[in-house]
Amino acid sequence: MTEHDQDKAPESLPAVLTDLQAARVRKALAPYVAARTARESAKALGFARMYVRAVLHGEIACTLIFASRVARVLGMDLDALVRGDGP
């Protein structure tokens, strides 16, 4: 890392995720939801069941708030989840 790299602000995440970012969130969330009831998954995420279902099926946009809840529930770093830096 050079001294000029330290002067740059980290790239921020958009309020509504890109298609690629949303796909990463859906891919990470799918096994979690599959292993639980819709009610359990929705309660853990803090969103309505139909909302979780709609995000998983790509029917509505995935927001940063939703992604942050997914990261919390999965015990992941939000940046790693959204940007694909993690395992």
C-alpha cells in the first residue's frame, strides 16, 4: 500500500445493490432459508416472509439494509458478502 492509497476513501456500497451484488446475497442466503421455515428465516432477518421470498426470487431489489441483516444472520462481514471477498 502506498501513501497515496491511504488518502482514498473506501468505496461505499449503494443503497440498492447491483444485480451482481444482489446475486451474491441471494446465493449466501439460500442455504440458510432452505434449512429453516419461512417464519424462522424472516424473524431472524427482521423482514416479512413475503419480502424475503421476493428478494430470494429476484422479484424486488436487494437493499443494503437487507444485505446487512443477511450478513449479521450468517455471521459474515457485509463487505465480504456483497463484494464477494469472503469464503
